[in-house]
Amino acid sequence: MSSPVLQGWQFNDDSRSSWDIVWTCLTTIFACTWTVLHQPVPGRNKSDGLIIASKLITWLITFLAPEGLAFIAVEEFWQVRSLARRCNAAQATSDRNTGEPGSWLYNRTKPLVNAQDVNDLDLYPVHAEWTAAQCFCIQMGGLTLETEDEWIFYVGRGQVHRFIEAGLVRSSDFTDRDIQDRVKADGFAKAFTVFQSTWVTVNIVARAGYSLPITPFEFSTIAYVACAIIAYALWWNKPQDMTVPITIPVRYTRDRLPQDIRTLTDVYPKRWVHRRVIPSRQSVGKAMVHIGKLMQTVAADEPSGGGLTRASRGLTVTEEWMLNSFAGLSGFIFCGIHVAAWNYAFPTNAEKIAWRVFALTSLAMVVLVYVIAQVPLTTRWLANRGVSPPICMKGLADPNGKFTWTEIYVPIWCILIYAFARFGLVALTLSSLRALPRDAYIAVDWLASIPHI
């Protein structure tokens, strides 16, 4: 079988040029990596430079590893499902155990007691289910408590159910419409992303149907589109570009909070911010340096309860299994799309072999990390059903046990090898543009594709 004829960079062509390929792929990749970002709600003490730097760093990581964003989306999706379950259970407990006259709800609505009979106003509504949007809002730091002396406390995902049990927070305190009122997502940017991604995908599928060559750059673009679709689907109910949190007033000063509430807030003292705080003016460059230093000390900022355990996520075995499976599927799809270019006509045979090695290496690392993550879950699942695991695996069945060195260091090495393979694929993608198959410059004839007589 003869190899296809290769041509160098084409600036002008009646069908499509090299620049058409590069520009279409770059705009699609940028759209899929920028508009999919859902940043946490910034604190009042965060400077504008720090907010911009944080988004730029997140975008850069997404651009280099879009499958990582898909994994984060999968993880947050299952965490929000678990959070909604805990919040609803805590709400039911609060409704049963909190007496009306001495409850937080009564104290917070005491000024409105005389209005209870106006327009059938019900100050104590029945329990309402916590929605995915509310739980996403809490997870991204979008719920705060404000005392009478203007101290603001940012409620964390791991403790909100305790505030609900105490009667301090209810699902009726903020609705999905309150959240949407603070969302500033760019509808035009999203529409452009959907249109551009759809057009590129349809065009590539049509090229495959006409047996026209698909360039490595286009294969990579399809991989970005796939990861963006996964993230969009899982973050469908997550607020985007929410810059101001939902604030619930507390009828106490910070120093006079009841002991059970003070115990909850004292665990995270750095979550307290005063309303009159003025963020420092900080350039984007200095903010990036600050973020780097913060990432080095993040483990010391929040108590970890003696270190992370297998149950630190707060998910059930089934939810953990589904999380790992969806994350593994995301990585498998992303790497599998690159493997699809197995027989592509690269400029040299060495580049073709390198592409195959890098694609298979990245795919193997995803599979290896997935297996390592699933073994403890499988062991725990069997132990819960009375099946005794081997002696060497008994420690893996303990959800509160520490991670073994295999669970820690093998995935780290896999990630490093995976990153090396990804950079190799990117380099080969760009180098392949210097000589593409001649048919790669032929555009799809859409008029001929329409059935006619």
C-alpha cells in the first residue's frame, strides 16, 4: 500500500488552507476550555488581581489537561449528590427536634410575627428538598452567615449539615432564583461554543464519511469537545461566574453566638471576614506568585483530622465506584480519540511510532490509576458482604484507614508519565502541520451531500 502524498504549509487554497485548519481548531479549543470554567465564589478579601489570576491558572490547566476538568466535574457531581442527601437528612432532623418558640427559625423571623396572618404568609414553611443548584452553591463557597456586628462566615461543604441540624440554615432561605440573580454567565459565549463545537464535530464526521484525512489537530480538538460536553452536562445546575454569595443574617453578634454554633465556626477561623474589609490592590503577576505560595501551604490552612482517609469524600461505596468509573471513562475517551489516529500519515515514520507510544502510554496510565482506585472499593464491598479479603488486602477494606504507599506514589508516577505523554502528543500535533496529506486540504462539499435529483 503506497503512502499518501504529503504537502507542506498551504497559505492559500481554493478548498481549505493550513491556516483554516489551525484557526478552526484553536478557536474551538479556546471556546471549550474558557466557557466551561465554573470558578468558586471569591471571598470579600480577595483582590481583583487574585480573582483574574486564579481564573487564568485554571484555564491554563484546563487547556493543558481538559480531562482533568472532566474528572473534577465528575467528582463534584457525586459530591453534590451526597451533599444533597446529607442536607435533606439534616433538614428532617431539624424539623423534628427544633421547637418553634426557642428555635433559630423563630428568633430569625421574630420581627415578622405580626405579619403572619397577612396574605396567608407562612413563616414556618414545610420542608423543601435541597436542590442541586443550592448544593453546588454551597460547595463553591456561595453561602455565608452574617452576624449583627457585620462579621461574615463562609459555610463549607463539610459542615453545612451541622448548621441545618441546628436550625440556622434552611432550604427556603435561598432559592434557585436567588442564585440565578447572582450569576453573570455570558450566554453569547456559550452559544458560540455550542455552535462552533457542533460545526467542527459535524465537519470531522463528514470527512470520515468521505474518507478524507483527519489531521491530528482535529483529533485533539474532538477530544477537547468531548471533555467539554462531559463538564457541561455534569455542571448543568452549577452557577457560573457567581461573584457575590448568598448571605443569611444571624440575630447574634460574633462573640455572643451560641456555644454549638461557635464550636462549628471556631474550627475554621480563616473563614471569618468582616464586611468592611477592603481587598488589597494586587497585580495579576503578584497574585499568581501568591497563589503558588498558597498551594504550598494549603494543607496547613484547614484541619484535616489527622490526614486524609478513604472516607474523606463522604461518599458511599457505590458513589465512589461510580465516581471512579465516570472519571476513568472521561480519561479513556480523551486518550482513545488520540489512539484513533493510529494509522495517520505523519511526516516521518519515527513520528508515527512516537504518536502510537505516547497515545498508548497515556491510555495505560488512565487504566492503571483506575484499577488502583477501584481495588480498595472492591475490597470494601466484598467485606461488607461477609467475604474475607486476603491478609495483604485487609487494610484496604477500612474506609477510615490511611492510604497505603501504593495508593499514593503509584498514581503520582502515573500522572507524571501521563503528563510527559500528553506533552509529546501536543508536540507531535503541532509538528504534523508542516506536512499534511494532500487530501487533508480538500474541504467537504456540502452541496453535493444534499440529496437531489
